[in-house]
Amino acid sequence: MTMKKPFAITLDPGSSLANKTGSWRTERPVYVHRLPPCNHACPAGEDIQGWLFHAESGDYETAWRHLTQNNPFPAIMGRVCYHSCETACNRGTLDQAVGINSVERFLGDEALKLGWAFAPPAMETGKRVLVVGAGPSGLAAAYHLRRLGHAVTVIEAGDSPGGMMRFGIPKYRLPREVLDGEVARIAAMGVTFRYGEKVSDLAASMAETHADAAFLAIGAHIAKRAFIPAKDSARILDAVAVLRSMEGAGPPMLGRRVVVYGGGDTAIDVARTARRLGASEAVIVYRRTRERMPAHDFELEEALQEGVKVRWLSTITGAEGGQLTIEKMELDAAGKPQPTGVFETLDADSLVLALGQDVDMSLLAAIPGLVTADGVVLVDPETMMTGQPGLFAGGDMAPGARNVTVAIGHGAKAARHIDAWLHGTKLAPPAERPLAGFDRLNTWYYSDAPASLRPQLDLARRTSSFDEVQGGLTEANALFEARRCLSCGNCFECDTCYGVCPDNAVIKLGSGMGFTINLDYCKGCGICAAECPCGAIDMVPEES
């Protein structure tokens, strides 16, 4: 007599009735790559979460190479960028934002110290591009175009590269050896630099360099003026000229009492420079209140620490000899300053106007197809191309905020589209990625870890020298700071999904390759998505 086996073991082990339970599922988990808010906020287009992933493992060179795929100036940007990425950082809601800018500077400084170099282009295209201007936008465009295999010539009217990074940012914020070191790395790739040449005929310069396309990146170096009735004895200077003269053999003679008229970052820089040049009084006169001042607050705080004073709600109506006439202002209902008719005098050896800068647009007069408005060239915002085919523009002379980070982003974007134009193609717009919001995170997985503090030069040395004010992170602090990243919306292989799956349906693919789901066994319970610390798993309806 044949014994019957128990029902459970009479089933075919390979059938769905044995142990393949995926047929029960109505939803399935899918690994997603959301856009981290730091990446979204970066005008230079950096993959911040991507390079922090390498930095947190201590692989700093790989992190640097990942970073410089988008931005060739981490040591510069780690000093002068206003780090909107940190304002957007989800960690700021948890405790404090990740010190992204500090880690970027650390990577940039490591690269300079250890001599890391950019790889030469994989191939030469035979195409040539002319870049006019060696400021941040022109340098970024030259770097990316050279990486793509194009021959690049940069023509700069000044005698050295950097543009407003050199002539508008003081040495105590950006040491010149850092600027020169990062530019030299681009030159070493084979980019040709020609200094002391002002391009006055673009067509002739393109013909002379055999250029197939051109990128215009002329900086805003012309100071805006204001009508201030003044006697001949009044000493009135412009901020751009003062900061530019700091690159020469002799510093400007500003006197003991210096007044700066304006409220932007340039006004702050001039006032702080005056203190370093020995001015006993450096006073900023600004028409509005502190809340409406366009200068960044941390820069104003550093200036106040250094003894700079600010006259709020004030305007200058006259200058004679060693005195300025100041009129008090008041804000109307719309927040605009209005005169009050109340006057006072302010002693001053010199008055420095810091009211903004304009671009020299004379080069563009003879170029057909170009349209200008409000002091900039109108460009296609997607491609950075002007109305003249093959002619692109960016930086200060294109619409957008005027700062180094935006300029670098313009140069990178223009380079990609110049490359496409040279190949007779058009770039498809990048795929939209949903933003990784704070509500997607399981923050209880992350321990409290306040941001590291960067050292700062002592106050006495700050006001008596041009030594760098802000110090950098140590290797230990940089590693700690990188590891504070929450990896918002992107898997960092923490193994949580692997550990919580009740069906062992999560499969490891190996270091750096993430996970996959064995759908034969996944019941779609959603535990993995609910428990993922960084919100990198979505539950989607099962396909019918």
C-alpha cells in the first residue's frame, strides 16, 4: 500500500503554490532616485549628494573627481559660494544643515595640496571655440569644452585670469594662490590663454582663432555712478577701482575716515578692506534697513566684528572737502526709502561708491541678431545661445543673479549646448526628478550630529592683515561632516530594506550597486518603503 504524503510536500517546489507568493501582491516596491534639495538649489549644477557619498567613505579623490565633473573650482567655491545648498538642506530641519561648502573647500584644498590633475580629453573633435573673458563663466565654459575634446582659446582683456574673482573679491576671502592653482589646472588640459587683449571685433577674432563657435563672458567691471553734488576737493572713488587697485603694486590711499555708499557685498568688501588698510573709521551708508540689505548677513556680521559701522536709512546728498551731507530716510508703505528733510554731516577723507556694476557692451554693437535689454544680452535660457547662431553668452552679461556660482553654471550649461550645436544636434531637456522632501525621511534613523565649526582668524589679525579669515576643516571634521548627509531620496545601502523584509525578497547587488526586488516572493507589504530612512523606495500599483 502506497503511503500518501502530506499535502504540503506533494506540491511542486517550483510552482507558485509552493513558495512564490508574489501573486498576492497589489503593489510593488520600486527603488527611486529623487532629486536632493541641495542639488536642486545649486546654480552650478553640482551633484552634491553624489560626491558626498564618496567623501563619507574617506575616498576624497573620487569625491573630488565626481564634484569636478560639474564644477572645476571646489577650492574657490568652498570660499566664495553663498551655499544656497545649505539653506535647502533637509538636515537643517533635523538639527543643522550639512556643511557642504566646508567639505567642498576641503576637497579642493586636498586636490591642490596633492597635485590632483584633470584627465586629458578622451578624443579630439577638431572643432575650435573662442571664449571671450577669463572670469568664472568663461573659465567654466573653457574647462567643459576642453573635456569634450574641443580646442579652446580664451582671450582676456586683463593681464591675469579670474575676472571679478580676482578684481572684486578681496584676498582675505580668496587667497590668490588658490585662484591661480585652480586656473592652472585648466590650462594644463591644453586650453590656450591670451591676456592683455581686448576683443573689439568678434568676427575678426573668430577668424584669427579659426573658431567654429564663441562664448561671450565679459564681466561687469564698469561702476555705476550716482549724482552727488561735490566740490573739486571731494575725494570720490568707485568700489571696483578700489578693489582692482589692490591687485597692483601699491594699495589705494583712502585715508583714516572712509565712507562707503551702497548695501551689497561689494560695499561690505570695500569697508573691510579699508579697515585692513589702516582706516580708523569705515562707515557704510545705506538707504534702507538691515532686513532689506542685499549683502549676505554673515558678511555683514564679520564686518561689524571688525569695527565697520553702518548708517541705516541714510543717503548722501553732497560732498565738500572732508565732509559729506547725509539725509535721513524713512520707508513708505511699499518699503521704499523716502527723504525726510533731516540732514547731518559726516567727516570723511574719501567716499567710495558701491552702487553696482555694468557690462561693457560695446563689443556687441556690430553683431547681427543680438538683442540687449537692461544691460544684458538676451539668450535662450535653455541653451545660452544668443540670436546669432553659434554665439553664446553667460555670466554677468546674461540674465540672472550676478555671482560666481551662477556664472559657473552658465558656463557649464553653455558648453554642453555649444558641443551639441557643433555636432549639429540639440540636447534633450533633462528628465524631471521629484524633489526629496523632508516628509519622505525617517529621521529617527539618524543620530543628532551638529555641524562642525570652521576656525576663524583672530580679530586683531583680521583688521591688520589680508590673511584668510575663514579656516578650513581638518580631515577628521570633513569626514564627520560628509557623514552627516541624509542622502535624501537616494539609496546609500544602509541595508534597512534588506533587514526588514519578511520574505527575504530584497537582493543585494554588491557594494555601490544597490538592491533589487525578487518579485516572485515579494507580497507588496510595503514595509521596506515605510522603513527606508532616505525615502528611496516607492510603492507603485501592480501591473495588470
